[in-house]
Amino acid sequence: MSDYNIIGIDLAKRNFYIVAIDENRKAILKKSITREDFFSNFLLKLPENQTFAFEACGGCHYMAQRLEA
């Protein structure tokens, strides 16, 4: 998973939709993942200092705090 340059997340109540792009701006991962799997499995496999992008909404502040922790 270290080939990811930016991970974009479409926040939703139960499932997140994730797209990861490489340094050439090509999508190398597209998947739907539950909120629980995102925090318990997906994040643990990523290198530190990963760049995330998600829409500006009420939930993005919560996500930013969780990702920084």
C-alpha cells in the first residue's frame, strides 16, 4: 500500500468509498469499506504521513481528529 500518493474518501454514515491515486494521478484502488474496517484494518496497513482528501462536511472534522490520533 505504499504506492498510494493520495487517498480520497467519500464519507458516509456506514460505508466509506475510497479511491487511491499514485504519483501519476492514476486510480490504483477503488473500494467500498465499512467505517469499522477503515479504522481497524485499512489504516493499520498504511505508512505514516499518508495524505487524505475528503469533502468538507460536519464529519470531516471528526475524521481529521481520528486520522491525526
